[in-house]
Amino acid sequence: MRRTTRSTFHLVATASLGAALLIGSADQTIAADARTKVMLNGKAVAVHFNDGDSFRLLDGDFEGSKARLFGYNTLESYGAVHQWGDWTAKEMYVLAKMGTLNGRRGTWTCETDGKTDTYGRILVWCPDLAEDQIRKGYAHVMSIDDAPGKPELIEAQKAAIAGRQGIWAHGVPDFVLTSLHSDEEDVENHGTYNRLVSSLDGHSVKWKHDKTYAECDKVCAMVYPVDATLLDGLVEPAKLDPKLGPLLAGMPDVDIRKALHDYAKYRNVDREVPEDRRVELNAELAIWAEAGRFGSAAGSESACMTHVAFNRRFGGNKAACLK
């Protein structure tokens, strides 16, 4: 039976009311005009929060710019697309909307040097907002590479998880699936990947693939049982394998075992492996997995996400699964 605490019932009930205010047709005009005061580089500016981790600047030196708030990530708020643990996708959608409301209701201190991300949004650091969103369970720590998140944010997340706050109330996946990309989206031939973010310390793992996703496909990161004794016996064979050996060269045994563990459990190696070897090592370990070297137990779904192309997420052209 699903265990739901009294506070969780209160959270979802309150969140449902807030989400209704945001997504009801009569209130979309009000939401579109919502203004929040932010102290940006020491100056008071008005912003409009699009979701819990991004806003549009309405005045000031960066007027008209879109901003991505780094260090943390809130769930996508364009539809019921996230799911893990005992949460339904609709419940997680409500929590995403609550992250937006939480951002709108505060007065935050932020800074930026004007640098932008790959989408042209200026990168903004709002330490008090980041910690507040994470501590309330409306967001999780996130870096975009191997580095862990900021220590104070990791501590806030540990407290949120321990208290089963927000998104953690009905399950804590080892990795949160934060973005999906279908193979045809890779128009510049950089390689297709989905982003997985560690719930332990916020570092990112690129789940590289060559799959084409149909609209509204549910895609899940899988986890598999790991036999520790079996893994112990694979370290030396892996080092001696003519294809795996060169990819593991220079790595201490403890990191080799960690790489084998991560592949056995997640079907993806992590930051112990040099970045330029990860794709090839994953491919070689996939052969081992198919041969049963890591055991034969079936995997189970962890964090899931529904794929919808960007141009089908908003307005009258929305995908059916978002309506």
C-alpha cells in the first residue's frame, strides 16, 4: 500500500489549488503578468518566473533577457512528464507548479556576469532561492558536469530527503531524469543524450544513445540488481580483456570496480572513467551485459520522463499527452 503522510496530503491539496490558479484559462492572464522583485547585482529589478528555475527580466540592465538559475533544477512545468517512486505524473506536475509559485512569492538576491547557456539564457546565481527551493523539496541540486553541487545545497537536499519533503515524499531515485533528446534532434551531430542528475550530490551523467522517441513516449532510467561478489570477480578479467583493458588503463582497481558496479546497476559508467572513454566503455560493457556477465535479473523502472518535442509543449499545438 502506498504510504502517504498527512503533510503530503496537505502538500498535494494545496499544490493542486495553486496549480489550478496557474493553468486555468481565466488565470493564465494573471500568471503572465506576475512580477517578482529580485536584487540582481545589487539593483532591484522585476522578473517573471516562467518556472521554478528560470525567469524573464522585465527591466534593468538585462531587460528582455531570459535567465536560467543555476545550481539547482525544478521539474518541467509544461505538463505531467515526470514520474518516480509512488508519485503519479500528475502529482509531480503539481509539484513543478508549486516550484514556480514558490519562486514568484519571494524576494531574492541574485548575481550574474552576463554569461549565457547553450540556449542563450543568461546564467544567474540566486543562493537564497536555490536553497529555499531545495529545502522545501521543490527542486534538486544540479551541476551540468562531473562536479558535485554546492555544499550548502547538498546539505539542504539531504534535509529535504530525510524529511520526505516535496518531490522526495514518495521515493528517491539515485538519478533524476531531467531531460530527453530524441536522435533526430541532434542536427549538429554532437551525439544524442539524456541528462541524469545524482540525488546524492547533484552531478550529471550523460546517458548517450541513438534512439528516436515518438511523441509522448515514456522513457525510464532502469536499475538492475547488483551481485557484489560477482563484481569482485570481474575486476581482473576486465583488466585483461583485450577491448576493455585499454579503456580501463591507469585506473585504480577501486575505480574499475566502481565503473563495473555503475554499469551493472545503471547501464552507464560514471565520473570515475575519463570522459573521452565513457561512450566506448559503455558499448563494450553492453556486450558483457548481453552475455550475462552481470547476472540475468530483470531491471526495474527508476526515474521516468515523457518525451515531447519543444514545439509541441505549449499553446494550441500541445501534444495530446500534455492536455
